[in-house]
Amino acid sequence: MTQVTLFLEPSVALFYTHIAQSAGVSLEQVLSDALFKLAGELSLEALQTG
């Protein structure tokens, strides 16, 4: 795996931290899952418009 550093606004970090705590997973896992889902959605959109 490749390690990536993200800089988040404090309010964004707090939002995803609350989600992570509610789900019982790490902040890193929540962010990874969210980015993976977004990448999939953007790929599908690109295929439909391209």
C-alpha cells in the first residue's frame, strides 16, 4: 500500500472522527473508504459521459 498524507480542515477532521468513533473503526479507515467510494462514483460518471 502507498501511504498518503492528507491535510483536513479541523471541522472536516472532527466530522469524520465522529463517524469513525460511531462505527468503531479508525479515522484512517473511514477516510480510505470514503475516498474509495468517491473514486468509484467518479469513474462511473466518467464512463457515462465519455
